[in-house]
Amino acid sequence: MKGTTVYAAKTGVEVVGVTRRRTKGEFVEKYGAVRMRFFQMEGDKNSIRVILNPVEAAKLGRVLKKLTSSQKAAKVQIFYHSYEKDGKKISTTLTAEKWVKGEKSGYALVLHQKNGGEVKINVPMDKDTAYYLGLLMEHLAVEQSWFAVSKEDTEETEETPSSPSPDGSVEEVDDLEEVDDVDDIDF
């Protein structure tokens, strides 16, 4: 699996492309996603995993790259996930931020989870690390944009590209004209 781990003084985040699996009746759906595991190296050593779909990963990549080119401080919410587990509502928010104090600046990913109590894991990083993480997230977003369906008892798998349509349909086009150069395309 492709990925990386960013370490700060007391916290860190591991980023890796993963395959998710879901069974629906006699079919098994597999699809790409990006897993981020935020962890603390001191204290209660909480570790929180979140799964980003390719669109969320692309958004995080774009935001991190944009923050590194900005002169101003900013805080951008990447996602808000909410679900119930054992009768408790669990909500998780991921933000990317840039801080500026005089001539100094820095970046951070902040994961905030409420589940009865609160856990906040702040992973500070320098400009180069934030930019690199932005590039990696964009790469993983593209690499993990896939979907496959198979029957439970067979190994045959039909892969289809991820589709932006709500019903999951993919439009097939067979009358494409081949061109040798992009300049030959009439728009």
C-alpha cells in the first residue's frame, strides 16, 4: 500500500490507500478509499482512524497546496462525519489550517471527535511537509477512484470507474474520434 506517516513532537498521522469491502445480498462491492490514522505518542495515546472517499482526499490535497501558497492564516473544514455506535452519536471533523505569527508560520491537520467525551489531535507540520501531503492526497484520490463488484462465491470481478452520478451508472460512449494531437480537437 502506498502512503506515508507524518510525525510531530507528540502526535502524528498515517495516510494510506485502502480497499473497502461491502456485501449487498449475493454481491461483494470493493472500492478504493484513503485511510488516515491520527495518533498521540504521549498521554492516553488515543488513535482515531477516518476513511476519506476520493473526493474528500482530493479536497484535502487541494486545500493543503493552496494553504502553502497563501500569505494569510486560514482554517478550512475538510469534512464532518457523524454516525451512531452503541447508542452514542459520534461526530468527527477534520480541518486543515495555517497559522501566522509575525514572521513565522506553520500548518496543521486537526482531527476533533466528540463521542460523549472529546478528543482533539493536532498534527503540526512545516510548509514542505504540508505541500508534500497535499500532493500525496491528490495522488491517492486518483489512484483510489475505482469500484468493483463480484459474486461472493467467485473470484471474477468487474471493475468500473467511479461515477459522479447518484445512481452509480456509467455512460458508455463508442463514437469517439481518435486524434493525434490535442490541438486537433474542435471545441
